[in-house]
Amino acid sequence: MGINFIIPTLLMIKTNCKLLFLPCNCVYKSMALLRFRVYWEDDDQIYRDIEIKGSQTFLDFHQGILKAFEFDGKHEASFYESNDRWQRNRELSSEVLINKKDAPALSMLKTPVSALVSLPDQKFVYVYDRVKHWTFMVELIAVSKDIDPKRTYPFVVRKEGVAPGQYGIKGVNIDKLLEVEEKYDLGADEMAEGFGNEGEESNGSDDLTDSGHEEDMGGSLDE
């Protein structure tokens, strides 16, 4: 895309007491517009292309991914710097509020995305919710200077595939199911039994009918 403003530098990130120097061979200037493709780990045909300003933070990116896949924001998350084999390296956590030297994880809130973009196909692994362990592969696919002042970034420029349901199958409305249960006065026992009783009664009727036929046939033979 004709990007020629990559410069060798040491990027400084402000911590609570000091400046944290992050060595980068090549860092895109913070005014660049970065486009990432975010794949769902279980199906790479389900993805979202998201544009974000280099000056925005990983926390902004985190929130943009949740919105793109229609997830809530109730759980913690982490980005991991990665490579072509998707190995997880340095972590950025949504729970860390400040950057500290030699800390096990950087702060999403305090770290701009451009700070950790050193390759034209830079990769990250994004993990949301420690219990469900939703995992997404994040790859830089384009860099541009064409920031649209009418857009709010992060901005989803492309959607492919139906996003996985965070708490189950999409389209199932729990509130509607509860309304049906209340309308027909269905308790837990009825819901658990289903139509089992009807089936049992039906079988009993069949038995009686068969017995009745046998009696009729027996009477005819006696005559």
C-alpha cells in the first residue's frame, strides 16, 4: 500500500514510575491505520476484518473484537504476541492497569497497538473468558494512511461466517422459553417427563383393545 514510514526505534511506554522501553526493529507510526483479520480458532472460515488506528490501545482492540463477534464484556481477556506457528509469547492483559518493568504481562489499557507491530504480517493470539477459553487468531493484513474521519474505530470492514454463540446456540431466546413454560404452567417435572405419560397411557389402551379382540374371537369359536 505504499507505506514507507517504518522507522527503527525504541518505543517508550509510560509506566507508573518509569518509562518502559520496548525494543522494536520496525514500528509503524501511530498515525497508521492497521487492518487485522481475526479468525475463530475452531473455524478459520469465520472471521472479521477490523481496522484500528495504531495510536489506539489493545484495550480498544479487545472491545472491538467483542463487538464484532457479538460477545459481552463480562470476562477478562489476553492478547499474546505470536509467530507463524501461533505460539504464545508476551501477554497483554485486560486486568493489568499499568505497565511495570519485568512484569509478566503488559497492560492492554496502556499499550498502543502500534507498539507491538514489528512485522508486515504481525500475529497475535486473543483469548477471551478463562472458563470458556474462546480463542481467536489475529493477523495484520494491511496498513494504510487513509483514516476516515466519519468512522469510529475500531471498525469492522468485513464479516464472514456466523459468529459462534457465546452462551450456546444463536437464535435460542431463553426469555421466550420461560414465557412458554409459564403460559402452559409447565413445572420442572412436566418438562423432564415430556410426553412419557401419554405414551404409557396409549400403550395401555392398545393392550385393552387387544384383550377385547381376543375375548370376542373366543366367544365366536365357542358358538
